[in-house]
Amino acid sequence: MTQEQPPGEPVDRARESAAGRSREQDRPQLPGWDGSPELPRLLAESFGLLDQLTGARRTGLLDALVSRAARLPQAHPADRARLAPLYAVQWERAVGLLGDERAETRRLAARLLEVLRPGRPEATAALKARAEAEPSPQTLARLLTAVGAQGPGERAAAWLRPWLDHPGPGVRLAAALALLALPDEGDEGDGGERLGESAARLAGVPGAWCASPHPPAGPFGPALRDRPRAADRFVAVLAGRSGQAERQVAVAVAAEQLRRRRRPPEVHWRTVLDAGEGHGHQVRELLTGAGRAAAPYAEELARLAETGEAGSWVREGALVALVRLGDRRALPHYRDGFGAYWARDIGGPPPDWAPDLLPTVRGILAAATGPRPSEVLGLTAALRAARSWGAAAAPAVPELAALLDAPALTARAAAEALGEIGPQAACAAGELARLATGRPWPGAQSAARAHWRVTGDPALALEVVGAAARAGLGRPVYRYLAELGPLAAGSAEPVRELLDAPGEFSRVGAAEAWWRITGDPAPAVPALLRALAPPAAFEAGRPTIEAVRVLGEIGTPAAAGAAPPLRAVLASERRYGATMAVDEELCAAARTALERLG
């Protein structure tokens, strides 16, 4: 089932294909780029043309316009602001098209009302009236979906509920999904559990919906995303089913609930861990970002790591989760597959693993001194490990120093690792100074900072990094200036000019550098507080986490305004960010910050 086709009864595929080709021929050539200056005029003319066309030509044009409207939320914000008003005023035209003689046109009109969501009583009434008389199961299913999209007004739940007893499974499913789209209104006091069970039972009924790999959760994912009790029941009902499509949906919904909720029930973890290789990609994606949330399942993960086949996605996900937990049962497997594709998401192995892994890391670094270092398997992972271990990687200094003559990306990573090792890498100071002051290259600042870290003399770093700051280079420069602190007072003004930079990474980096250089929080705090806006939409990334950390270090009274949003983050039942690990890191930073903010 495509995004544009609602749940419905089986149809004549040949007739559907022919109708699709006809619509393609009748579509106008709208610009593919939403920013086209011609698009607003063409859209207005195209909507007006709907009143003049009939039959397949009207259907084809409406199909093009509906597809464009459905993509609008993904458009650039400026294009969205420019085009949204053009679509919004078309709801009355869509209502009129509900009476078209062609079922496909009526379906597309309902889809347009679903996308536009005018929420007008007249639109909802027209959708209900059309549904009562609609002979096409596919169109009827879309009409019910559109009613749910209009919101809980006009007694939508009471009107939708009887459709759960319709003889057509696609219609029953559309009614269940529409009720789930109405927060609380469709629950009958049980938090949506009965709706979740109804949807689960329909997931295995032939003809209710068409399974496809993308999205793996089908129509159930969006409907259950913010309905935890309904999702719990849905997954519990499907957990014991053997059908491939049912298992696919159950695993996808369970994985999303685990990513979104801090205290999900056991059934979601069990569904994911028992999924098997048929759903390995979803399992791996979840486990690689699981963080400490996977700790209660370490025994199960260790079993999957030991018994899984080499190259198995489930085994790879289990190994990444164990490495991130610091579980030494994963150490032999990680060492044997060091640098493998599955380990790419591991920022760095635990520091206490350094003695066990250093022989492997040093061997890879030594092999990379040849003419083609980029072809050495595991080089990126070895450099990342050496950098993350800091002083524990000191035995690898000779191999790292030898890589300072390698191509730029490798040399820069080697310099960063030497800088993290510190004084034990002092033997590389001369080569680092040469790289910092020689020909211009992207790693000059990294080499200068490493020279300071291994010698304790900041002069070269202040000169090279300060020049980069005055030239307006990127975020690594802010990080180095922040480390230099008051020593970098001569670079304070160029940093202050970037506190209002458009990029979040730049703003947060500049704000931290300014505060650490000057000790003055006043200009920095507003820039850092701006980075707390994404959590309001349950989004969070590296800039947000760093901003929280710095605000906590600034403390009260200057950063007191950060306390309320940080308390809200910790009180939430829903996770922030794309993975469980991101949410855990954000919460840890928030707790530390609040200890200082009070």
C-alpha cells in the first residue's frame, strides 16, 4: 500500500494500473522545485482548472495536486509559508469534489481534506454524508480517515465507532486508525486498548492493508506513535503471531515505542529481542542506539552475540549494545572484527579495554604508514579509539606520530589523538609544530592544539587558532579556544560576533568559548538557551547536550532560566532525540546542571 492509497478491499490490479497510467498522462507539468517562482501561479491555475475538467482528466490533475499538498510538510520552511495559504483555501473545492461521479476523484478529494485539515464543521459534515452513501470500499476508507484528521469535534468518535463493525476489513481498519487519531475521544475510557487490539487483529486479515518494507510499520506506526496503551495492546496481540507481515509490524511498532518512551512495558523489548533475522535491520538500528536502557537485557544480548551467525544484523546490534554497556563478553568479538562496518557507530571502546585492544590498534596504525592508508581496514576505528582513550593510548605514540605525514584526514586524526594523550606524546612536538605552521591545510589548528597539549606551551596554539578565529573558521576552533580559556583573550571579539550565527553548532560553540575566555555569561546565556528550544518538540542532539552542560557550569544566577526546561526534560515520560542513548546523555547532563542551578 502506498502512502496515497488508504486501507481498502482488493481491487482489480489491471484496471488500477491502467487508471494510474491515465492519470499520469493527464497531470500538468508542475515544477519539481517548491521554490520555483512560477509554482504559486501554476497551483492557483491548476486548482481553478478542476472546475472545468471532467472524468479522468480531472482525476489526473487532482492526483498531482494532492501529491504536492501531501509533500508540503517536508518543504523548506520558506516555501511552506509561501504555499500553505494557497492550499488552505481549497477545502471548499475539495468538499465539492466529494460528489464527483468517479470514485477515484472522490477518494482524492477526501485525501486532500485529510491533508488540509480545515477542521470546519461543513467539511466534516460533507465527509460524513458522503461516507454514508459511498459504494467504493477504498473511497469509504479514505473518507473515514479524513473524518479522523479533522479532529475530535462534531462527535467524530461517536460517528466513527459503528464503522468498526463494517463487513469490509479495510473499512474497519480505517475506522480504528481514525479513532486512534482522536486523542482520548475514541478510547471509551480504556486508553485506546480496545482500539489497539482491533487494529492488531486486522493487521493479519487479507485485504485490510498491503504490507511493504517501507515504512515497516505500515499505517499502524503513525496511528500508535502517541498512543502508548493502544500500542502496548497492539504489540501484545501480535507478539505470538507467525505471519511475516504481522511480525514486521509488531517489531517496527515495538522499536518505535522503545525509542520514544522511558518506561515501556516488557512486551516491547521481548518482541524486538525475539524478532529473528527476518527483521534484523530494525533490531540492529534499535540496539545500536539503546544505551543503558539495554542493560537489563545484557544476558540475552550476550546470547545473541555468541549464537548469531557472522554478518547477522541481530548479532551486530547486540554486539554494539554490549560494547556501549562496557560488557567484556563483547570484547573478543569486537577485537576480532575491529573496524568492521557494524562497529561504525561506536564512538570509542571503553577506556579499560585499552590494554586488550592496543596490540590490534597499533598493528592497524602501523599498517597505515604505507602509501594508501585509507585502504587499511579499521584505520578510522583505530584512530577514534586512540583519541577516546587519552593517556591510556600512550603506547601507540610512535605509530600515531608516523601518521602525521599521511594524507590530510589521517594526519589530522592522528594529531587529535596525540593531543588527547598529552605530555606522554611530547616526542611528536616538533612534527606537530611543522604541521601547524607549514602549508595551509584543514588540520593546522588541530596540530597547534595538540602541540600545546603535549608541551604545555600555548603560544603556537594561540597564534594559529586565534588566526583561524579571526578568519571565521568552523566549530573545532571554538572548542580549542574554549580549552585555552582566558589565555585566548585576544580572540574574544571574533567569537562574540558569532553568538548570533545561524548554525546551532556555531552558536553553542561560540557561546561556550566566549564564556570560558572572558568569564562573562551575559552574551553567552541567550545563545545557549536558544539551544533548549528543540527539546520542546522532543528533539535533541549534540548542540543541545553541550548547551545544557555549559549552562550548568555557568550556574546561577546568570543561567537560572535554564532550570524550568531542564526539569521538564527530566519529568517527561517521552524520550528526547533520535535514540535512547541520546536521551540518556541529555538527562545526565540535565541532572548535573540542575544540581548547580538549584
